[in-house]
Amino acid sequence: MRIVIVGAGQAAASMAARLRATGHEGPLTVIGREPAAPYQRPPLSKDYLMGRMGLDRLTLRAPDWWRDQSIALHLSETALSIDPDARILTTDRGTHPYDALALTTGAAPRRLAAAMGGDLPGTHVIRTLADVDALAPDMREGHRLIVIGGGYIGLEAAAVARKLGLEVTLVEAAPRILGRVAPPQTAELIRALHLAQGVTLLEGRGISQITGTDRADGVALSDGTHLPADLVIMGIGVLPETALAATAGLALDNGIATDGQGRTSDPAIWAAGDCASIPYQGGRLRLESVGGAIDMADCVADNMLGAGRDHVPKAWFWSDQFDAKLQIAGLSTGHDQVVTRPGPEGHGDHAGSVWCFRQGRLIAVDALNDARAYMIGKRLIEAGRSPDPALIPTIPDLKTLLS
């Protein structure tokens, strides 16, 4: 069986390794449009940007590994279209016949429209190695940075910039940071952390224009305020990469729609990672996380070889900001009760955990500088167990919740 994987990120690398480890001996090809071999993305906006991690440590597999595994790795090659009837993938370099095709095309960062200055020099997004290499020269001490967007990418960029000595203002159009992805209690912990480190947070303030002629020189807010800047980072979310899937006429629904096993509307085509949306609790879910990409890629690899098992998403995330670590287990969407617990001593006000319930069931735990709360919450969620919310703030030892 000829298997072709399009996209050369974390999901692709995991899928290729799993296929070989579980017995696929046929032709296996991985096609990526970036010039670099599959690498880790999370450190890009942190250790790599700060110069503490080189490309050699970002790379997921050594060059020899691809050769030893007899995997054809095609870099700097762009997939253009799929002919599902002939089962042929066409790229800018030729054609690739397949018996099974996996789409791990990921997601692309959103930019403000060109009419709003989103393509001016000095404006940046953070997603790829090339994005961060372009950004790094502008991240100089004393420069004025405006970050647009108060999600995790924007907040992480703001934290790194402050550590590098930039003056940072973060602008969020919604009433608060992390409005789509975290409860207000978690947002308050992160807000306090950033304010303590000198980040200026402007919430509930829309953007009307990135200003400048030959280069971005500031941001005009919707209330008429103008904020001068030397560079602008847009952290306003991502969109799943579905253009290639559309050429095959695949069903799309907030990404490439798959069944529970990762199969698309074409039985010979599969999808995994940030580009894929899967059935979940009567609706559809698209997880933007490294853990989610790996888990789904492994499941799809197994199913391509006939395992026939449904993918059970395990939602867990993390975000490093300044010297703090936020760890998240579960999905807080739809919570109707929140309880908080102080964190361990030694972190001042920048520690604690936020426990989210829906109809009495524990669905998520956000833990800032509190690894113990995260691990216990994660185990409870995975086991389908829900403690009495009233116990969480004051119980002496969280571990007793597991007994």
C-alpha cells in the first residue's frame, strides 16, 4: 500500500513513525512545503526566539532517521490538488499516486487585511520557523511592540518581548483576555502576571488600522487613540488549512471533517492534527494542540492499517509565560460552575488552580505554577470522576480526591 502524508509537522512525523513501528512496509512519503524537516512549534515563540534553542534541538527526527526508516521526505514541495478518482496528488514538482492519503496540513495564522495595514513591513505573525526568523531582528531592547490579540500566542509573545527588554502593549478587542478559551478566573491570574511584569493590557479596545507608509509605525484604535510602535505582532488566531482538501471535494466543517476514526468523506483520504475536525459530544471539535495532533495522528496511522478504533480526544495544553507555566487539562467550554484553589507557596499571587464543572461533572482544570493540581485534575477527568466542588478550595491534600 502506497501511503502519502501531506504536511510535515508534528502530526506528520508522529504518523510516519507510527506507521513504520506498527508494520507498514510499503512506500511511505511525507511532503512539506517548508524547507526544514519536521520540527517542534511550541518553542519557536519562546526559547528559539530568545536564542536559547537552535534548530538542531527543534528538529523532531535526525536526517538519518528518515533514511533508515525508508521514508521519502520531500521538503520545499507544495501540494496543489488531489484527484480522488485517480488517487493522485499533484504538487509543484510532480505527481504522487497513493492508495491512502493523509492530510496533516495544520493551520495558518490570521492576519489583518492589507487594507488595515496587515501586510506592512514590521508586522508579524508567529507560526513557522520563517515567521520567527523574520521577527527576531525586530525584537530589540527598547523597541515598542504592540501585540494584537489576547489569546495564548499573543500573551506568550508579549512575555518573551518583555524578557528581551521591549516596551509591550497588548490590545484585545474582547472584554477580556483569553475570552474564548478560559474562564474569567484563569484570565485574572494571567492578567496579574503580565501587569506585574510591565505589560500594558488594553482590553475591550478594537483595532481600526495598523498605521505607517513604508513600515508599521503604530496602531490606531477604534476609539481614536493612536499607539506608536516599532513592530506589531498579530496573535488573532489561526484558520485550518483546507484549500487542498477542497480540491478533492472533501466535506469541510471548521476544518476537514472526519469520522471518529479520522477518515474524511473520501474513504481513501484521512486527516489529523490542527486541520481536522472530529465528532465530539454531538458536535465537532478541532483541537489546536501538540498533544492532540500526536494522539490523532497515531490513531489515524493505526486505522489506515485496519485497526478500526475511534479516536478519543485528550484535551491537554500548556503555555509558558515569563517564568510561569500554565497547564490545562480538559475543555472548559460550557462550564456552569467554577471553583478556585490557592497554589503552592513560593510563587506569590501567580499560582493557583481553576476547576470547571458542568452539571456537577469536572470538565477542566487550569493550573498556574501548580503541577500537582494539574496532574490530579487530569487523572480525575480521564477517569470520568468528579469531586465535590466544595472540597477543592480547602482540602489539605488534593491527592485524596483520587482515593
